Amino acid sequence: MKNRYISNKTLIIRIVLSVLLISVVVLFISSEYLKKTAVDNLALDDAKKTAKLVFETMNTRMQEGWEKDDLNEIIQRLEIIRSGMKINSYRSPLVEELFGVVPEDKKISQSDPLIIQAMNGEEVFKINKETGAIRFLYPMKVSSDCTSCHVNASNGSINGVLDITFPQSEIKISLDMIFSYIIGFFVLFLLVISYVFFMVINKKMVEPVVLLTDKILEIQSSKNLTKRVNIKSNIKEVGLLQLHFNNLLITIKYYYDRLIASIYTDDLTSINNLSKLQYDLETKNSNLSIMVLDIKSFGRLNQVYGKKVSEFILKEFTKNINTVLKNNGVLYRLYADELAVVYNSKLTHKEVVEFSEIIKEFSYTYKKSSFMLDTTIGYAYGNNKDVFSNATLALKEAKKRKCAIFEFNETIAIEDENNHHMNWLNKLDDAIEHDQIFPYFMPIKNTKTGLIDKYETLVRIVENGNIHTPDKFLDIAISSGKYHIITQIMIKKVFEYFKDIDDVKFSINIGISDITNATTMQILFDNLENYNYSSNVIIELLETEEISDFELLHSFIKKVKNYNARIAIDDFGSGYSNFNYIINLDIDIVKLDSSLIENMYTDQHSVVVVSNIVKTIKELGLEVVAEKVFSPEIEQILTIHEVDYLQGYEIGKAQREINK
């Protein structure tokens, strides 16, 4: 099969040759047209000038009293001026009335329609198509000078006709006129050729590339890796680009699928894993049933018989469960010996019991040794957000009660939550009593210098080497009234840590409830008063509740700024934190909420939103800090959009000590 593609080089050669051919044709047609037009116009102009010259010469001689023969002699001399030129003059009836009729001339003038036409006062110009000879008939009109002799005529009357004939070769052309025609023709020729060249290049080369680009952008915006570019073009390079881009999509799709499979698939059993379960629960919006299964004594089996045997049994066990399910449920491996089964319908206790009895019946043989497995099951039914945690809680309760199957109910949820709260309440008391509350420092990077020159102070409880973050204890601290104690400890320890450090800025988180607590405020302002580098301090207002008392907040900010400290507002773009606060409060720094940042790498809309927010904030003269920067791609995007400072795991985790 003949290759339908041509290279750009070949195409350009073809285009150039085609344009040259078109140019020759256009040049030939245009030159013929212009030649004809130029000859006509130039011949007419020259004929008029010659006729006037002859007429003026004859008129002058007639005023001197010359007769017809004398005039004929003058005409003969004038004919010598140009080779091949012939001049004849014919009297009108008015002249014949005064000076007589010339028979030969009379006969000619009455038989030639062109002379008759000229006798009526009309200039006649003709070119002989066969010989190319030019003929011009000029009506000689009476002027005021003529009436002294031609007493029977008046101004404008026709005294006769000059009949002048000469070949084209004798046309007299001015140099200016020649240049005008040449320049006009050259400009017209360039315009035509440029237009043709542009249209051909645009059609054959530009349009396919533009179409290819549009298709690529369309696929990029749709984020659909199954789409393909398919444009009709015989340009080799465009075809290769299209082919390579489609192959690239295939490769990306292949590795993307493998990546997703590795993320969502258990390496040992090749079934879905915990990450897949969490993803599925996030994407579903319906009520589900979940069974969570714990294989009894599986750890003991692994310890006695070894990893190879236990892994073999576990793989066979998951195969048997899938056989039982028959696509009625989806199996997931959660941890070493825990599995989950998700159903789209509500499970009855009878169905769970039947399932449990069936999987107990399977036996597993490894090198002539036979094994049987038993399970503990907790199950729950509900919405996708809570059902998994409820099923896990039911499993925990089943183990606690030493029963094989347990269904979730609200009573155990309340008991579990109460136990959790009491446990953490005790840990909080111990942390306060035994000095286990410490500030940790999250580095903040300056995008202009690339240096870490700020830190956000975050609270941690360090207990027996275990580091506990605020998400585990802060709500309990607030509900138990111990939140202010934690804030006060943090303020003291942070100022103590930075007392001799003069070149690092740091922020302290303060909530609205802290501002209303007199003891907390006294400790804060005492430390600001006694700290030598208060311009390094940033008070970060936490967005935990709506601000209703702006007067109180204005007063607090004013007092803080008396010490040259700065004010930042946290979590801008979510909840209560909005442009209203920026406009109405005297703040210096805006920290963007993490929800704006998280999707920037995959969602172009998030990039547009963040870019416009940053632009507006910076136009107000404020600094912008982005939180939760978790990847190099996010860091690069935020830097491009001129965010001033970045913090997150990509920049660095919170540590007990700063980098000095």
C-alpha cells in the first residue's frame, strides 16, 4: 500500500513549486491584461497629444492665411515626425460653405462612419486588431480666435476632423508612467502571490497543527486517558506526532492502571486492600452492609508454622470466600488477619450466620498437613461514611464478648466513645501534671529566597516516646475545659524557646476563646512585653468559630501590633474565614485553607481559584502562605502563582527543634 503521508520538507517543496506555477500563470495573464490596458491608455493619451499638436500647428498657419495646399505640405512634414504616421484633415459643411468642397475628401468623409461620428463632436479612438495600428479622429472645434475668419461658425462648432493613424511601435511613453505601471503591477503581483502562499500554508500546514493541538488540549482537560487524537492529515510530522501522542496515552494508561492496581490491590492475595475500601466508601453515596472478619489465632499459626504456610492458607482462604460470594459482595483485605466484605443490600443476622458456617467448612492442606480456620465477625448497615467504623466497632465488641458474630448498635458506639473520652481525659491530666506538652515547629519556606525563615508552633503530647497530635485530644481538651491550660503552656514554652533567637520568625495559634480568657491574654502580653524580638512574633488567628465581636478582636489586634508583632488569619477560603475578615481586620498575613491546595495538581479549576485569590490578597498588600504542600508539583504551581510562603510535608514535618 502506498504511503499516504508526506514530510514537511516535501510538502514545502510542492507548495513552493505550485506557487511558482501559479505565479507564472498569474504573471502571464496579468501582463497580457496590463499590456492591453496600458497600450489602450497610452495610445489614447499619445494620440490626443499628437492631434492637438497638429491642430495647433494648422490653426496657426491658417491664421497666417495659408491655403489648403500649404496646409497639406505642413501635414506631410508632421508625418515625418513618426515613422508610419498618416494625417488627413476633412472639412465640415461650415468650412466647405466658406472655402469650398474638396471632392476627394468629401467622398471619404461621407462614406467613413468614424469620420461622421467625429464630425458630430466626438473623439474617436480605435486600434486595428489585425495590424495593431492606432487611429484617432479629432474633431476641430471653433474657438473665439477662429470666428474672425469662420464667420458662419460659433464657439464650439466643428470646423473639421483630423484623422491620425500610426503604428503601436511609435507610441511615446513617459518615464513616470512606465514606473507607475511597473510598480502597480509588481504590488498587485506580490499581493496575489502572498495571499495564495498564505492560504496554501495555512490549509496544508497550520490548520492540521492547530487541530492537533486543540485535540491534545481537549484530552488534557477531560483527563480521559481512553480518548485518542484522530485527525485527518497527510503531513508526515503531524501523523507522527499524533501516533506518538496516542502511544504516550496508551503507556500512561498502562502505568496508571498498574499504579492504581498497586495502590488498591493486596500484594499477597491479589484482592482489594484497605485503601480500595476507603476509596470505594468515599465514592459511594448509598447505604451498605459491611462484615469485618478476624481470623482467629492466625498470628499463632504464623508463629508455629511459619510465614510460607500462613500466606498459603490466607490466599486459599480468600479464594474460598470469593467462591462463596459469587459476585454478591466485594472482598477486601484490611490487615494481616482481617478481611471485610461489602454488600449493597442490608444483611440479616441469618445470612451472616450462614456465611460464617460455610467458610468454617473449608479445610486447607499444605504438604499433607490439614488446617481449618474460624472467624470472628462484626457487621453493620448504614451510610457509607459510618458503616465501616461501625462494623469495626462491632468486631471489637464481638472479641470483647467472646462471641462469633456481633451486629453493631448505638449502645456500643456510645460506650466506645465514652471510653475513648475518659482515656484521653486521663492522658490530658497526666500530660499537664507531668510536663508532657511540647511545642513542635513546622518549617515555612520563603518562595523568593528558597530559605526556611519562619515556623508555625504546633502542640504535641509526648508520652513514653509516643507523639500525639491535636486531632486526638483537642476536642476533649475543649469539652473538658483544659484547652486554655494547653494554650498557656504553649505560649510560655514557645517564648522560652525563642528567647535568644533573633533571626527567625514564629507564629503562635490563638483562638477567639483564647482572646476572651483573661489569664491567657495576660500571659501572652507579658511575654510580648519581655521578649526582645517581638517583631518576629506572628499571632495566627484560628478559624474555629464565627467572629461576632469585632470590637474585641480589633482591640486585641491593636494591642498586639503595639509590640510590632504581626497578625495572620488561618484557613482562608473555608468556613467563616473570608474576604470580609481581610477587609475589616488589620491583618498582615493570609494562610490559604488546605482544601484549596490539595487538588491543584489534578484540577485546573482549583488553580484558577487559588491564582485569583492570591492576586486579590497581594493587591491588598498582604502576604500569602499556603498550607498542606505535599508534593513538588504543588510547590512548583504555588511558586509560579507567586505565593509568598509554603508549608507542608514537602517543605518539612513539624520537629521538636528548628534548623539553626
